[in-house]
Amino acid sequence: MIFNILEIKIVSKNVGSARYYLAELNKIKIDVIDNMYLQAMIKYFTAILDLISRKCQEEDVLRIAEMFDFLGMDTKKNKCLTFCDKVKTLYDIV
């Protein structure tokens, strides 16, 4: 659910609010059973927000998306790559 909120906040260009929800995810990651997936998603959204603020390159986001392929989650990888392309378009990232 929080991942959906993060996507909405990023698409609506409310980066500050997206960072808040990302911080909340970091607070609960220890209590989550599927910690590996949660950590991968936290890394992914952190990289997306860093890409928006020009603190990282697209390659960093792509490398993280590859983790989902490693975990056997091809659909999630494709969704992450599609969302990355959407973010690049919305924020004029070349």
C-alpha cells in the first residue's frame, strides 16, 4: 500500500511527501517478514527520488530493478522499469 502512495506522490511531483513515506518504510522494515522484498523496494524508491534530485544516474535504478529479476519477480521488474521511464518523462530526465 505504501508503495502505491509513493508512486502517487512521485507522479504528482510531491517529492517531499514521498521522502516522508520512504522514511516510514525504513522505520518498519525490521518488523516485516518479507524483509528482502521490502529492502529492495526501499532501495528502488530511494534511487528514484535520488534520480529526480539528480543525485544518481539511471543505471543505479536499473541495477536495483535487476534485483527483482534475481528474486524471480519479472513482473515487478517490468513495473519498476516502466515507472522509471514515466518518472524520467515527468521530471525531464535525459
